Amino acid sequence: MINIKQELEDSLAKEFEFMNQFTRFDSSHSRFSIECEHGDGWYNLIYNLCKKIKEELEMYPDNEFQILQIKEKYGFLCIYATNIPTSPFISTSIFDYIYETEIKSKNICEICGEKGKMRYDKNWFRVRCDKC
């Protein structure tokens, strides 16, 4: 399994409250980032997604939206979230942003962020550029 560098995870958690660990018992956020189970090449995809989500959530300052997990699955990004605001417009927008990001990851190298394609390697599907 490939994990994004800790400093990149921490930068997401610092800028986006919903990227912090969620404590189930008291609904508070911890001071560390969720684990991103993918390579550094997808960092910009995640960052841009978080910016869009943050803009949508500004209309709901007391929201409890939370990214639960971000990982590579079957060769592309898989993003899990909870507590999406109940406004149909906002929830649809957030789901659309997540879906678009997952689809974009199918053409971006998980390692370096350059244009890539789906490849089958050692019993796993991976998106890699020719160099990686």
C-alpha cells in the first residue's frame, strides 16, 4: 500500500477542517489528518476537491461534514464522506465533486501526478505514466 507523505496529509488537515480525524464518541476533531492511502501524485486532485467542498460548506457554518477515508481502490481514487449537508443543491454538488475527482484519477499517475493510464501490475490495477 502506498500512502501520501505525512506533511501533505497534515497540510490538508490544517487547511480543511473536514480532513481531520473524527472522534466518534464526542464528535470532536482530533489534531491529526486522516490517512490518505494513495500516492503523492493524486495530492493536487484531493487539494482541489477540498477547495470546492470548502466553498460549498461555507453556506453551512455549523455543518458536520467529514471525509472519512481516501484510498486507491481498483486503480483509482475512492473517497468516503459522511454528514453531507441536507440541502439537495449542496449535497448534489459535493457528490458531483467527489465523483469527478475519482474519475479524473483514472488518467493521472498515482506516483508523480503526470498523465497516466490504467495498468495491471502484480495482481493490482494501478494508474501509472510511462516513466513510473
